Amino acid sequence: MPDISMKLRLAAALVGAVLLPCPVVFAETGSPGVAAAAPSGMSAGQAQQNNKDPLSEAEADQVAELRDQPVARIKLYQKFIEQRINAIKDLGANPKAADRKAELRARYEEFTRLSDELQDNLDTFDAAHADIRKALKDLVPATQKWPDVLKAAAPDSAYDFSRKTALDAAESTSDTAKKLYDEQLKYFAEHKDQAGKNGTGPS
């Protein structure tokens, strides 16, 4: 008859093998132990790249310094966005540029992220009744030129989706800027004592 203690050891070994934990990918939430499913067809490196801040460290520092200066902060965002617009324009006109398709896709994605950040700032400043008319006066006509540049490069599956997303962001930013400008003209005509005030800016 087989040794009973041997049977117990074998059974324990089998149970331990079945219950060994499977590898998991942890979400970058700062909460260890929370498993996150990786997006289909996307590596961890690609996911990290997609979440990358569109601003360089130096650009982010400049924005942070202007948190209580709404007009200057909006103008700075417009500057950074138009730098991406100019890069897209140059790449679109130069089919022999190095890594052209990847660079176009990256610039489209940066444009989208920066446009979203700009809209968040516009909404926050407007809600605080900061007077941003001077910035909006320049921003409104500028946004109306962005779509033509975004569409200039020949269609290509390598960046078509990123370009469509950028075009949607450009249209949304243009609509937001125009709407807020009209609302601010009306508001400060009725509240002249608040004209020129900075309100409470984003963090």
C-alpha cells in the first residue's frame, strides 16, 4: 500500500501548482495590486507613449508659471499648438522627410492633446469669470485656419485616424473659442467693473 504521507505531499504539490499566480500588468495608478488589461494589439510601451504628456518639460514649466495669468497662458498654449501645426505643414509638404509618417502621426496626436488641454483651460478661466477676451480675439481666427493644414498631407493609413481625431479637436476648439468670446463680450459689457480681472486659474 502506498505511503499515505507520500500521497498527501503529492496532492499538496499539485494544488500549489494550480494556484500559482498568473502574471499581471499593473495599472499605472499608484495603487499596487490593481490589474489592468492591456489594450488589444497594444504593447505596454505603446500604451505608455500614448499617455505621454504632449508638452516637453520646459514647455510644461512655462505653462505652470502662468497659472494665474489667463491671457498669457492661453496665448502660450496657442503658440505650442501652432508649432505642431507648422511641423505638420512642413512634413506634409516633404514626402522625403525622415520617418515622415511616424512624425506626422506624433504631431497629430500632440495637436489633439494640446487642443484638449487648451479647451480645459478656457472652460476653467471662463467659469471663474477671468477676462480672456484679448486671448480669444486672436485665438478665434487662428483656429479657423487649423483644419486646412491638418488635411494637407496625402491620406495614409499610418496617420489617418490620428488626423481625424486632430480635425475633431480643431473643430471643437474653434467652436469653444468662438462661443466663449461671444459670451465674454456680453458678460463684460454688463459687468464693466470686472473687466481685466484674472479670476481663478487652473492648477
